[in-house]
Amino acid sequence: QVQLVESGGGLVQAGGSLRLSCAASGDTFSIYAMGWFRQAPGKEREFVASTTWNAGHIYYADSVKGRFTLSRDKHEYTMDLQMNTLNSEDTAVYSCAADLGTNAYGTWYEGAYEYWGQGTQVTVSS
């Protein structure tokens, strides 16, 4: 079992920044990758960014590339998402997920992940 807790969401004006954090606990030794997904009201959940845990290979959705930066503490099992130049399209519930590597799906696919956090709300005002 892996438990994930997100923090750092809130209300920010367009053009501003937020930093999200995710802390994993439990069977963290089994984690192959961790990622961030988001879901806006009435829309499908979409991939934001991810990292393989040991090698630190990072992937970004095109919509956030150049604006968001993912980082991790490999040994503390924490993962952050620095979000800059936020706009209204970034308003969503952001969720942290852990992939135990039990399938061959890429880390950009939500079906690859076995555990999910509760989510944290990010609201960008215009």
C-alpha cells in the first residue's frame, strides 16, 4: 500500500505561480514512477507531468511544457510541481499518483498508476 498526500493548492491570479507538493508513504520502495494529473469540471482527467523514480526521467504535457517544472527527492519520496505563468486553463483539481511498475503503460497514461492522492484544488482567477 502507498499513501499519497498533496498540498500547496489555492487561489492565484493569472500570471502567478504556485508550488504543489506530494508526499508518499507506506510501501514506497515499490514505486517505479510518480506523476501529476489534473481534472477540470466537466472534462476528462489529463496528464500533467511525471518522473520515473530511480532514473528521474521527466515528462511534461505539451500544455504545460516550459511553464511547469517537476522535481523529486528520490530518497524522501516527495515530488513537487512548480507552476508558473498560470492561466485559467490551469484551473483544476491536481492529483498525485504512484505507479508500481506492474504494467507496460507509459507514465503519461493514468491507467499506469495504482495509487492516487485526494487531490488539491488550483484556481486561477482572471
